[in-house]
Amino acid sequence: MTATAIETRRCAQIEQGSLTSAATAGNLLDRFPAYGAGLDWVRRFVLRPHPDLGRTGAVCPRLGAALRADLVWLVTIRTGRTTPVHAAGVGELLAATFHQQVGDDPARVRAGAVLAFFPDVPAELAGDFIDGGHRLLRRWFVAAGLMLGDFHPDSGVGSVHNPALPVMRSPDPMFAVRALSRHDLLFLDTEQTPRGQRLDYLRLYRRRLAPQLAPAELADLDARIAALLDDASTSPFLSADDIDGAGSLVGGGRVR
């Protein structure tokens, strides 16, 4: 592990008294005003349909049920510094916080979510911090059976069904952590993702979720992997590292 990796992990700390369920976050708005803005955005946008979304239903179809079951937690993380590497330094802390809150009950694991806020990050650096950190962390989270959402005020990440609608544009910089689920194939296997990364994501997805997939779903997944392997074997643009999908958290390390 490098000295930089050790330093970034030591910098990342949960602010004392900040971890709370969404149901009781209203009691902490004087200390953590971002919770109020974030939950208001969730109510006004995330939990509602949108005419430009490109499909029916809420922008996030699963968050409403999680909120009703009191399985959404908010936390404030102090990073000290604001580089993408320091954003990546919160990875293990976020994963550990998620598992601590949901426990071992599979239903809670599938439904739960943690929303992490970063008050040390000024608005003008939020994009680099969140998007850069997400690029460094995404594979590590998928390998751990988790998904990491990247949100900030200037996000240009659009809906899968309508890329022109910026669905990740939140009032404050935020990461969201939840369990990897069957429908995440939609986000992991996209034309915008380099083929080597897509192959890696699909292999990790299969490793984690194969027991949950119906035979037809598993056959479709294997066909996608085979097609990407066939492309990789004939493409002059993919290296061995691309095909192997090598990747790790900054400085190495694992989560459960």
C-alpha cells in the first residue's frame, strides 16, 4: 500500500453524530443542512416520474420502498482534501458503513442505501471530486457486490433511456451506496463503456448474481460475455489488461 493510499484513508472520517436514518434526519438539519436539501431533491425529483425520463415510473424506482422501510441512511464524511484520490479514499469507509447499517438480512441488504455528503468539497471542485472518485472506485464496488452512485450539482450523467436528462444532478456532492442488483446490467453493459471494462463488469456481475438469475437471463449474460471476448480476441485496440479487467482501489484492498 502506498503512502498516498494510507494518507487518503486516514483523512476520510465520519463526522461525529452525522450518521442517521432518513426518517430522523430532520432533527439534524441545523448541523447538516445538506440533508435537508438532499431529501427535498429526493422528494421533488428522484421519487417522481419525469416526462423526459424515457420510461414510466419514478426516476429511481427502488428508493421509495427503501425510505418507507426506513432503510436509507445519511452520513457526512470529512475528507480534509478534495482531489479524486481523496474521494477514492472513502471507498472502504462507505462500504463498511453500508454493511454495518443493513446487517446480514438479505432483504435489508437488497433494499438499503447509504447517502454520503462531503461538506469539505466546494461547489467548483465537486465535479472533479465526485466523478473522478467514482471512476477510481466503481470497479472495486462492483467486485464487492455494490453499486456506487455519483451525484453533484454539475453532473451531466443522463438517464439510460434519455441521456439528455441529467438524473445525477443533486444540490450537493454525494455518493450513494447500495447492493448490486439484477437490473444493474442495464448500467454496466452500455455502449459508452469501453469494451474491456464492459467485459470486466459482466464477469463481476455474473460472479455475484448468477444464483439469482433465471436460466434465460444467465444464457443472455453468457452470450454478452462471449461476444465481448470474441471482439477482444480480434481487436487491435484492447490490451491484455483491458481483457483481464485489472483494477483495484487506490493502494489495493478489499471489501466484503
